Amino acid sequence: MFSFYCRGMNWVDMAKLKVKDIVDGRIEYLRTKTMRKNASSFSIKINAPIQSILDIYIKDKKPDDYIFPIVNRDEDPEEMRKDIKNGLKYCNKDLKTIAGLSGIQTILSTYVARHSWGTIAKKMGIDISIISDGYGHKTSDITATYLDTIENAEIDKANELIVA
């Protein structure tokens, strides 16, 4: 849910968030995937749902502490990468279990939050340029392709129901 509330923030970026990334009621960070010399930072306003999650995870933590208990070893980049990868594996496994217990047919993963945020925004009529900025895409063309892929999956699913 944190990912969804944060415009589909990906797992790696959530794993690397530190308490000091909370600045003046906002989460300020650079996206790991697009980190480069001139990359612009993301700035996400902390709304009530985000704050309720942060309240649980930042209690008694120092500014340099990670918000979420994903990274345990950050001295060695390879060990940090393993922590993030293993955390993702277990989280996705748990999401699949939750889906099964809830009768949800969709295969849940952490990436569903990102897809859901964009799909819901598009269905609400939010301009694609705003969705693109929310995702941190360089151009709206990238976002359009991304959202078209999501829509194709929905159309394919509908077609299966129709022709079955």
C-alpha cells in the first residue's frame, strides 16, 4: 500500500528510503533505476495514508536509519542488493498468499501498485502528462506505452471472458 500511496514507488526505492528522506512533510528521493548525474529528485507529499504507515516504521529511528526493515547490510553493495532482492522475493510470495486467501484472481506483486496507480489515474481522466511526471518518465510517450500495455492486458482478460 505504501508503494501505491507513493505513486507506485518501486521496491528498491522503498528499501533505500531513510528517515532523513522525510523533509517538510514530503518524501524526497532519487529513483535508483534512473539515478544519474542530472537526475531530478522525486518529491511526494505525505498524505494521511502514507503518514499512518510511516508512524509505524519510523518510531524511535535516527535520520540515517532505513524506514523499512529490508536492508540489513549496506556496507557491501552486493550484500545490500541481496537484502533488497530477498525482501522482494518474500514480499511477492506473501502477496500471492494474501491474494489466494482473499480469492483475488490477479497475480499480485509489488509492481501491481505502480500499474494500479497509473491505470486509476488514467480512468479518472487525469492528463497523461501528469501521470508521466508522477512516474518520473522523461516523456509522455513512455507513459502512453506503459499504460497501453496495461490496457491490452485488461482487454485480453475481457476477451477471454467473452469467448469462453
